[in-house]
Amino acid sequence: MKYKNQAEIKKALGIEDWRNLSKDKVIRFAAMMPNMDTEVALKIIEQFPSFKDFAKDAVSAIERAHESTLSANNQSQEHVHRACQEVRDILKGELDKDNLSWEEKKFLIEQIQETARMQFQKDSESKQFLDGALKKVLVGATAAVALCVAFVGGRVMAETKDNPEDSLDA
């Protein structure tokens, strides 16, 4: 769908005025840009005097959220590893007792192995989580950068249209 005017774009974004354009809507706006009439997109972008600062703030917010997520995940990992180690230490202490039958020793060894499997599983889950989190950060940052590039590119195109002689000199 080709958006031909600002009213169609505002309607698609679900806003009444460009002042209502939140960070998530800016990213949607950037994704919509290839389907906009170039003149309309430039007129909209011109209404954002601090657009570069806005994009920087969006990337900073994404970075802070990502760092917070990584920190929480790291703390969770540490708790699980510490708990598993404590359980293994207890099981090893029980295993050192002289009056255990073969079945009791076998059970304790299996429990030690189970804690290792639990740690491995938690580590795998964490790596999958981090992979997904990284992909989300990359998508968000890429959208913000693309929006900045589109903004700067639009300004250059607009200036070139205003001064066609300058583009011939280059």
C-alpha cells in the first residue's frame, strides 16, 4: 500500500497529531517509509527538529533495557549454579559415609549427575534467551539507525531538489 498523504499515515499509526508519535510508533513509522510518497515522508520528518536526538534516546533506552535484562539473567544463572553446587556438596558429604549400601551410593551419584544435567539445561536456556534478546536489540537499534539514515537522506534529497546546480558540481 502506498501512503499518499499525512492523514493516511497518521491513521495507520493510530495517532491524531505528530506530537503523539511515541518511540514505538516512530519505529513503525520508519518501517512504513518505503510505502510512503517521498514528498509526504520528507514533510513529516521536517516536523521533527530534534529527530536525531530522539533516535539516540530510543537506542539508549533499548541499550538500558538490554543491560537490565542481561543483569537479571546473570543473577538468575548464578543462583541456580550456586544452589546446584550446594546440593552436590551435601550429596558428596552423604556419599562419604561408610555405612551406605550400593543402592544408596548409586542413588546419591545419580542425584549428583541430575544436578549437573539441571545446570546444563539452565545454561542452554540462558543461551537461547540471550540469543533472542540480542536479536530484539539488533532489530530495535537497526530500526532507529534506519530512521536516522532516512531522515538525513531525506534532508539531502530535499536540499538537492532546492539547489539542482549543487548536485551537478559533485
